[in-house]
Amino acid sequence: MSLELKGIRKAFRTNVAVDDVSLDVADGEIVVVFGPSGTGKTVLLRIAAGIHDVDAGQVLIDGRDVTTESPDARGLGMAFQNFALFPHMTAFDNVASALRARKATRAEIAEKVEAVGRLLKIDHVLSHYPRELSNGQKQRTALARALVAEPKVLLLDDPLRNVDAKLRYEMRLELPNILKRFGSAVLYVTQDYKEAMALGDRIALLLHGRIAQVAAPAQIYELPASVEVARLFGDPTINLVAVDPVADREEVAISIANTRLNLGKGLRHAVGLSCTLGVRPEAINLHAGPQPNSLPVEIIAETPLNEKTVVLTKAADGQELLASRPSGSSVRLANGRAYAAFDPAAALIFERDSGRRIERRAA
């Protein structure tokens, strides 16, 4: 592994920012550290960089313990959300500063700066000063400076936060391919779940200073470790309903608004427990008439959201459920009423007290 964080702990007086965090990043891998504001993401990145020391734990690069080494000695590339460009230097010189610090020749500097400038589409503004650059160009210049020396490890602290929505969307598409070309181990911090899903080979979810789950984006979305994790991914958010699973022959069933719904096999160990049902809005289908595993609902509101329509429904007991469907699709509903159905395989079950997901077992 290029970067390894082992048992990292850091407190500021009585505030424990990071507590027993272990994480590794391989060559060519992008690991996104995601979580709400104030959960220790930037502190963890600064520990990896050598900006903060640690109270406990180790930082290793290529197996070498660099825990007590300075940022310069670690040979890292770094880019931050505030760009941190030198205002008295052109974009070219800002990018070149990373190479000059490593005593590169003038010819090598020119070749590499121009090459990374073309890759990041800033070659036409390399002669400009930061005050003459747009936020997007500043962001790309800061990224070029971090990449130009081809660092073994690249640390990126929410670098898209201060650019406009259009550019942020474009960079989500472009950035993975750009980063993969350099083969660095990338540790990327963001509090935007869409960014985490788009960029990460794996996502490390940090909550309350601890790792809550590390998994590939699809896995963390489809199989969140807990209710808290599930709530952080998805727009609209996951439906959560208090349920009490009961045995139904070889399967398990629940009741919502006095309607019995099947959860399929593999959850018999949840019978007798107080639980929470989780179903993503896109897994709920609305029909004009009764369907297998459906319950009658009233349509309360429909709201366009990006390329889909979000439908707010309410069951007879007042339980609200969100469904989403592609914009343009429609179901003819009589008097604002429908039947909400979901595939049992799409249902998640969590322990109500601990919030932990109950895994399905092989039948």
C-alpha cells in the first residue's frame, strides 16, 4: 500500500477529532473520505500530510514510517479548497514551484508544466496571475501544482468546493481519469455524497471521528452499515419505517398500515426484534391497482428533481413514503390514490436501538 494510516488518534484539548482511524490507499486508487462537516475529515488529511502531529498511531508511505516527518520530507502532492496560489506568481510559476523545490532542470520544468497544463486545460492561461483567473482556472492550477511532480501520494481537501455547480459537475466526470493517469494513491476529502460516489474507488465514511464504513460506492449505497450511513446517501433520502418482523412460513413479513408485506428469505433472525425498514425511493413503484407486496397510499405531492419526479405518498396510518420515478413517466391514478409496491430484495432491515443493518443470511 502506498499510504497507510494505522490507529490514528488526534484530540484538541478535550475534543477528540479523530479516534482510532485505520485506512489504506493503494497505488492508483482513489479513496474518498466522506462525512458531514466537523467529523474529522480535514484533520485526518492534515495528519497524513504532516501538518498535524498525532496523539497515537502511525502514517506510512510505501511501508516507511513517516509519522514524525515534515510535509516536505514526505514527498506528497496536496491541493486544498482555498487554492493557496501565490498571488505574485503566474500560473506557470505556481505549478512549477513544486518542481523547483525538487531541483528539476529548466527544461524538465517547462516540459512537465506545459504537459499538465494541457491535460487540465489551463495551458492558455499559464502566463496569467491568480487575480486574472476564474475560480475554475484557479482550482485547475492548484491541482496541476499537486500533480506535476507525479507524487506517490496525493491529498485533496475538498478541491471542488469553491467552484460553481456546472464546473463541479464537469470535474466530477473528468477528475477520475486525470488522477488515474498519474497512478498516485489519492486520499480525497469531501462532504458532498454525489462527489464521493462519482470519484471514489472506495468511500471511507467518517462519523464522529471514527470510520463508520469503508466500501465501494455501490455497496455503501445498497448495503449501508447502519441507518446513520443510509441517511447520508441518496436524494431524496431513504424511507425509514418502524416495523416488527414476524415469521411467515420460510420467509419474514411486516405490517404497515395493517397491510402485510413480505421481506423474502434470509431474515428469520430478525423475527422478534424491534426494527426499522429501509427502502430507497427509487425502489418503490406506484401502480393504479393492487400488486403483489403493495399497500394503498394517497398521493400528497409530486416534485420535479433533476431528471426524476419525487412523489410524496401517505399510507392509511399516516406513514409517509417517498417514491421517485424518471421524469416523463406517468401512472394514471384515480382520485390521487395508488398502490406502492417494492421488491423484497430491495428492503433493508436495521436494528431499531443500535441502528445496525441486519444482514440477510443464505437460505
